Amino acid sequence: MKVVHIIPAAFDYFDDIKTRAFSWVDEMSKYDLELEVLTIQYSTDKNNSDASDKIKSDRRKFAGVISGQAGMANLSQFDLVHVHCPMLGGAGDLLKWIKSESRPPLICTYHPAIKFPGIFGWLIRGYNQYYLPKIFVQADIVTVYSDQAGCQQIARRYGVNGDSWLGLDDGQKNALTNHEVVLKLLAVYSQVVSKLI
């Protein structure tokens, strides 16, 4: 199965998500998956080189920091698209791609507990408040790096129904290992892709 992960990289605001998501990709590379990672817009050269140093093997590839349109151009070649949120940059292009007629399944993983201080934080929150509800309702499944109660809280924050959302944690903050989270995500991948067969 070919899976692409879209990971936010806006300056240093998304370092926690980036670190967590790249570690999941690293863990996923132990399984029968062909993985690619891309970050859309708003990153520094340092972030780009750090990430590419982590993603070097036959089964993993770092596509780099690219514009939204360039990032969407090749998504249909994958069996599954996994978007990590919140994000900054490329969401409008992603939403256009999501609404295209034939696309592979879309999984969104929301990473809560990200702090966006100051005026720029308001911009990021507003950006996500506008785009994420539209993306979430189009996703085949939304997972949250939280427990089920956290899923419902985040769904309410974005004004969407979170009844089918899946919490990736068991209720004890950061209790699960990367391996345990990846096993849950692999089960989600299988479930979503099997619906197409």
C-alpha cells in the first residue's frame, strides 16, 4: 500500500506534530507500506534538511517542502492520503483536491495541545477554524491524538459531528508508544482501504 503523509511545518509552531508524525512514519516503515512524506509551504531550510535526514530508506521518501498546488498534483497516485492537522498553508488546495471526483481515501489526524501564542497564533487558529471543518467532513475517518472524550471536544470546537472519530490514546496523556499508535493507524488504514474493494 502506498501512503503519503502531509505534515505541517510552519516555522517552529508545528515542531511537536512534526516530531510525532515523523516518528510514526519511521515506525510504519517496518510494515509492508510504501511511504512518502511531504510538507506544504511555510518552512525553513533547517526544517527541510532535518526532516529529510530522518526519511532515508528504500521504503520511505521525503518529498520536501512544496507549494500547495504542487503537493496536490500527485496525491492520486497513492492508495491513501494521511493529513496531520492543525496546519498552515495548502489547506485550500487540499480542499479542492479532496472534492475531486476520484481520489484515494483520506485520513486526518488531529494533534491537540499545540500552543499558538501571539498574533500569529490567532492567524493559525482562524485559518484552521475556517478550513478544518470542511476537510474533516470530507475525510473517510478522523483520528485524534487523544482519548474519545478529547475527540468529542475537538469535534465540537470545529462544529462537526465527531461520533465516528477515533481516539488514538487510551485516556492517559501520551501513554501509548509510537508502536501502539501505529498499530491503531494500520488497523484504520486496512478498514478504510477494504471499503473500496
